[in-house]
Amino acid sequence: MKTTVLFIIISIFSLTIHSQSQKEGLKNVLQERIKDIKEDESDNPYYTKKEKEDEYLNENNLFQPLAQPDENSDLANFFKIYLEKKMLKKIDFTAIKDSYLYNNFSNSKYNYTIRLTFELGKTGKATNCRINTGNKELNRKIIEIFKKYPLEKLGLKESDKSGKISVQLFAKEGKEVIIKASKFAVVDEPPVLKDCQDSQFYWQIDKCIYDKLYEYILKNISLKTLNNQDLRGEIIFKPRFTVNSEGKITNANSIAPNKIIKDEIDRIILSFNETIKPGKRNNIPKNTYCETFRTITIEKLK
């Protein structure tokens, strides 16, 4: 009598052991699969349109008083020196508004401001800088300028290396785009698992919670449930959930190849009962939306 064994391997997207051509091939495959997931996500959004707009308005209402953006802030004056005014015409709010983040927002609720986010590296310098102006060339130029700015002027501390940091740089007032930059940085710290407390940098803390969660998924996923789906090979899925301001996981609503697998992943995520310190914004606990991509490789050996 033949016996069947189902092997499940959870892997993250690491390309380090492959040649350059292999890396490109894997990257293209990954992008196609993520594209498929995003199409599935449009059929099952995490937030309704109203919830997304309310969340956006609430987030802005929290951000603005903390950042205190001003046309004459030190950061604004720095950019007025190093960024030519004509470059502001390259900012394309239409492209930004059409992006997946804001494409469902009504014009009356979108606030027409642009932020740059970054993290603090080991040397205390800005790293992993990101901005969307709707123009890639301008994005690169702004990041290049920002990296020359003395970060201590934003009120940052050594402990802020554990957070993702945001500053406003631009705003549209009437028909004109102006430099209206933050006086202070806003620091968003991710949720921290008890086992991840020794991690110091944002990327380490963020990676740790996902790694621990997937170890838990691997140990608790129902092999019978997966085997009954008759799926084999590598499948990609997108866990989505919230860690609330009390450190509890809520509202799991993942994207997966079918509803049965989705429900199984959501069940496991919601049963994850490790002690979690909630995410914070400038040291104030807050709800944190979490998402990532992972793969499960299912092999059936006879």
C-alpha cells in the first residue's frame, strides 16, 4: 500500500544565492505573481472605500500637528536652496492620485501633500528613503538633496532608529505646488514581539515579527486542509491583519489562491497569542496595519 506524505516549506523571497540572470528571472516571476495577487486584492479589499478614506483623514489629522509643516521651516529653506523652483513643475499629482494608494479617494478628501519616508542606518544617516512625486527623476533628486540635510534638526533621537520616519516636503495650495516642509519628524514604530526586543533597527523589528508569525503558521497549518485542495508546487499569498493599540491581532483578511486556504491562514494568524507591544507614533500606541508576501511550496511525494 502506497503512503502519501505532504511537505510544506515556507520561504521568503531571497535571491542572494543565484546568478544575476537567475535573479532577474526570479524577480520577473515574483512580479507576475504579485500582480495576480493585487488583482485578487481588488476583489477583496482590506478596507471599504469609506473606511480607507476615514483612515486616511485620521492619519493626516494625527500627522500634521506632530510634523508642523511650514513654508519657512529649516527643512523648507534647505530645499529652497538646493532644489530649483522650476523642478516643482515636475510634480504630478495626477499620477500620485491614480496610484493604488489613493485612486479611490475623492478629490475633496485627498490633501495634496507629499512626504518622504526613511529609516536611520547604523551610522545615523538616512537610509531606505522613499518618495513619490509622480516623476522618478525628481524622486532621485529629492532623495539626493535630503541625504545632505542634518537630521538632528528634525528633533530625531538615537532611539528613533527603531521606527520608520516621515517628513512632509511639498504641498499643493490652489494651483501652485510649494515647498512646505516639516519642522519635526514623525516616527512610526512597528509592533514588537517579546522575542524581538533585542532588535534595534526598524527593518530588524519588522522582519522579526513576520518571521516568527510564519514559523507559527508552518507549525499550525492544517496539512489535511491543504492536501484536500489538490494544489501542488509554489503558491504565493498575502497575509493582512491589524495589530491594535493594545497589541492584539485583529481583522485578519489575507489574500490566497482560494477562500479555504485564506480562511485557514486567517485562523492561524488570529490564534497567534504571543505578547506584542503595539506600534507607536511618536511614542503613542496606535493601530498598525500589517501585510507581507510569502510563499508556501507544497510537494506530494509517494
